[in-house]
Amino acid sequence: MPQEPDLRNLSEPTRFKRALTLLLMTLVVPGSAQIAAGNKRVGRFVWRLLASLLAIVVLIALLALIWRGPTINFIVQPWFLRGIQVLLVLLAIGWAVLFVDAYRLGKPLLLERNHRLTASITDAVLALGVVFALIWASTLVSAQADFVASVFGGHAKSKADKGRYNVLLMGGDSGKNRTGLRPDSMTLASIDAETGRTVLIGLPRNMAKVPFPEGTAMHDKFPNGFQWEDCAANCFLNGVYTYATQHKDLFPGVADPGALATRQAVEGITGLKVNYFVMIDIASFVNLINAVGGINLDVGKKVPIGGVGSPIYGYITPGKNKHLDGYHAMWFARSRAGATDYERMTRQKCVMTAMLNQLEPRTVLTKFQGIAAASKQVVKTDIPSSHLGTFVDLALDSKKLKVSSFSPVPPLIKTGNPDFPLIRTKVAQAIARSEALDQAAEDGEDKKTTTPPKTTAKPSKKPTSTPSKSTSDVDDVASICTAA
């Protein structure tokens, strides 16, 4: 054990500066105070430990730059996050011990009273500050681990189909006077597996006679589409979930028959394989929007709060860059009074797009615990945790790209008697247009030409509609809302 120096021959200001320096050294480079004035073996052990941790962090950062998706998949695993949480707590304890030892090495009993008090307060503030920061970080990691474990279970991983992931987004509403839960809104997000460019396919909840893929229990039960005598509104698309939930015998061993049957219905409608579903509880959606600090939208027309069986309590007024909290965002998405289902679908797309565009990393970091707690109440999904990083990666890419959409609604599609082959054709065309944008971007980077474009082509007839706008849109989207 090295003999500690006798500081009594030093001046009081020198002893005081030395004591503060040891504390600051411990803050900046833990273990350096022990190397300079204490047990060098302890200091070297701390340095080796910190060097190992730094090397691991640098390695993970490099892997994230090269293989972002797989790296995120690894670091969001609950077991890995629990290990990080324990490590942060141990670091907090170890760092606090180093501060106590650095204070001891400063020989506080040899300091004058005021200097001793200053050194004591400085040590306490630095130690508590570091411990608080590390414990706070551990709580964020714990919230992430709880969120991943509770929302993303050990479901089977689904491969991309024809280079795309298709995720069914459902807004569930089990309000009063309703038999069971019915998805009040359904949107299929078709995501390019390489670029993240997304097509949102809005599906009317009142679509009738929906087909199911051959070989499924629902197809055997309803070979001519989801309908039976005098079924009325019960045989619309949004009634598939309730029907399947109430007839679990058709789905032996399936945990969520409603979600499975609705996925199959969407596959029958669109001709696309549905990889996963996400169910969002509309009632709890308020908490999630509030957790991220609200959203901003350009609101084109006033939207009632309430109505359809209840009084209208107020309105969301038109305006540019309107800030909506959770309550008003929920009503903006779900309000039916004086509106068609198709207008409501447009509003829901605006809300989803705003969430995608405005959820910045800083917001996630500073409000993560609230987001995670709200999400556990809001979200139900069969996306496995082993695939979570893939979608985080694609979401980061998609923020740079414009989201396109298609909705099979009147006048193109009659929801009471839909032309499903036409719907599948239009869905395929919407996806082809989206993929063409990526191809054009790729060609623009790879192929440079100095040849000016030809201008001898005959002038075309004036188009009857804007090319980027689907002829099936019954509402002018911009007159309803625009996501910032």
C-alpha cells in the first residue's frame, strides 16, 4: 500500500486547490485522482474498465453506421437493455465511491473550516449529480425494456413480400352501444424494404362483401365474401374483428382471432401479404399524443368535437400549423359529425403522417418514459422485438421521403358492392408509382447526361386531374388537412 504524502508543509491555499482538483479529476476522468494521489492499482483498474466500455460503445456505434437495422435489433432486446440498466446502476455506485475516496485523498481535516465546507459541498454536488444522471439513464433504459417486453413479444418473424413490408394499422374503438371491439379505422402501410418509402392504403370501414384468401377458415365460412342474410352493418369490414373474436372455434390456438381475420380480409381486398398488424386504442391515443407534446397540422375546415349520438361540444377551427393536444387530435381523427367516412380517413392519415414527421429524437429522449408508458396502453402488435430495429431503420429513412396514398372509395369504388379486382389493380399501380420514384432517384444518381431533353413532342391534351392525385379521392385532401 503506497504511503500517502504529508500535506502539512503545504500552504492552506495549495491544500485547498489540491482537494478541489482531485474532485474535478474524478468528475472528468474517474480513477485519475487515485492514480495521482492514492492507490494506483485502483486507478488503473478503473481506467481499464472505462477503456473496455468505451471500446464497446465505439464498436456498437460503428456497427450502427454499417448495419443500422441489425444493430438496433440487437440493442433493443430486453435482456440487453436489462444488462445496460444494471451496468448504469453499478457505474453510479462505483463513481460515487471514487468521489468519496477523492475527498479523503484531499485531506479535508487539514483544511480550514470554510475550505473544508466548500470541498464537502463540492464533493456532494458532483457525486449526487453524476449518480442522478446515471440513475436517470437507467430508468430510461428500464422503461424501454418494459415497453419492448410488454408490446413486442416473441412473435414469428415475417419476411418482406416482393421487397415490401405491409403493416396493417388499426384504430380500435369499443365505445358505448357497440358489440365488442371494432376497428374504426384501417390503413395498410406498404413499406419498401430498402428505402422505407411508404404507401398508405386507406380501407373504408363500411366496405361490404370483403373476400378472404382461399384456404382460410373465413373463406370456408364465407366463400362469397363476408355477408349473410340480414347482416346489415355487422358484415362490413370493421365487423370482421368482432365476428372472429366471437367465433374463436374457427381459429384454434390463435391468440387474437380478430386481428388474424382482419389481416386476411385486407389481404383479400388488396392482394398484398400483410406481414404484421398494429392495433391502436383510440381512447388511449390521447395519452400518447400528450406524451410527445402534441402535433401540428394545417386544418382546412372546422371539425366538430362530439356529435353523432351526443352533443357537439365545440369545434377544431381551421388554420395553418394548428397545434393539437391529445384530446383535440383524437377528435380530429375520429369526428364523424357532418363528414363522410372518407374525409375521416383523410384526417386519420394526416394525424399518422404528422406523428411520423414530428417525432424527433430529442422528443423521444426527453419524454421517453411518458411515451413508453402511454404506448403500452395504446399499442398492441405482433411485430417481434427481433424485427423492431428493421422498422426503426425504415422509419428513419422514410422521414426523408414523401408518403403517398390510395383509398378505394367512391366514385371509383362502391363500398356496398366493391370491384375487388379493380381495387387490387389500383393498389398495385399506387405501389408501382411509389417504387418508380425510388428508381428515378437511383437513375438520377447513377446516370448523368449532358444531352438536353427533346422539346419536339406534340403538346398533350389538358389533363382532367392532377397526376399525383388518385381519381378515387372524393375529397380535396388539402382542403381538409395537411401534415407538417
